Amino acid sequence: AQKVTQAQTEISVVEKEDVTLDCVYETRDTTYYLFWYKQPPSGELVFLIRRNSFDEQNEISGRYSWNFQKSTSSFNFTITASQVVDSAVYFCALSYLYGGATNKLIFGTGTLLAVQP
Amino acid sequence: DVKVTQSSRYLVKRTGEKVFLECVQDMDHENMFWYRQDPGLGLRLIYFSYDVKMKEKGDIPEGYSVSREKKERFSLILESASTNQTSMYLCASGGGYEQYFGPGTRLTVT
């Protein structure tokens, strides 16, 4: 069965601190994708990154970086020099093909990040 | 730009009412999805559709039904709304491994 675990329910940091959000997944599929989404107080889910199961290269985008390790089934997300605008709920998700044609997303329970000024 | 729109951002309904939540996408995607989001539970899949008039139950379909008469439109129906259906409802559409989300409808059932 597919599963995504975000063990951190809430994290509070002070502006300019670095913070890492953890994500651990379970799947027996060899082909899958991993995602991170941000949900600000407005409610809309904002896509941040997609990673496929064959690409373990870490990725950096500005202050954001992602560490994908298949050996530990983890896909962690680090924000460097956090800002108040980073305050949001962050979801990790696993996508896999269902029935050969339809992708399904399994979400973690989310991590609420509060960045204090 | 992919656009997924939902008919209402906020909705207040009474117990027992029939409620329709509408979702429209403009990317000609085959797949469309309805999720509900509750604190501490993340997003849970209610129903999805992989083609017009085709639907499949997700993880929590009880109390809901769906309709997909046209490719771009996917409706979620609460036949008789109950207070435990108060939640945030998110629609998504997608092809391949990606899904694109609408802004969400916050439904309150009183």
C-alpha cells in the first residue's frame, strides 16, 4: 500500500533560520513521483516540486532545496533563511499509476510552518 | 496556464440540503478528482473520474456522489448534507503524474 508520513505536525522558527520538513513514503511501485505543495492561508495548493523515482539528484531553487533518498524512502524539504511569507502548511505527496492509466496522489497530513518575525 | 476553477470559495448550507460543488478545468485533462481536507488528516480522495461518465470511488466516498457529463466539468454532490461534511473541498485535474488544484470551497453545514 502507498503511504506518506509527515511526522512534524507544526514547526515554529524565527525569521532567517533554516528549517527542514521531513517526508517519508512507502510504495512497492518502481515508478512513482514525489511532490511538495504549499498551502498558504488563502487555501490554494501551490505546486513546488516534482521528482520522479529514477532521479535522485538533489534540487535547489532559490532558498528551497530538496533531498531525495531512495535508500531511506525520504524526500525532505529545506528552506534556507526562512521568511514570514514561508508560513504555510506544506504537503508531501506520492503519485502512482492506478489501473494503468490514472494517476493517484497520496498526501501526507501536512506540516504547519510558522515563521516568526 | 492550467486553470481549475470551483464554483464557490465559501458555502453555508443547512443539514439535509442537497449540495452541488462544481469544478471546471480548461486543459482537456482526462482525469479529475475531488478531495476533502481536514486538519490533521491531510487531503483525502473522495471520488475521481478518468473519462466522461466514468467514475471511481476514492478513500472516503460515503455520503457523496459525482457527475461528469462533460470532459471539463466534474461535480461533487452531497445528497443530504450533514454537519460532519463541513470541510474544505478541493478539486483537481491532471494527466500523467501531475494534478492541478482549484482554489478550494470551504463548506459549512449548520
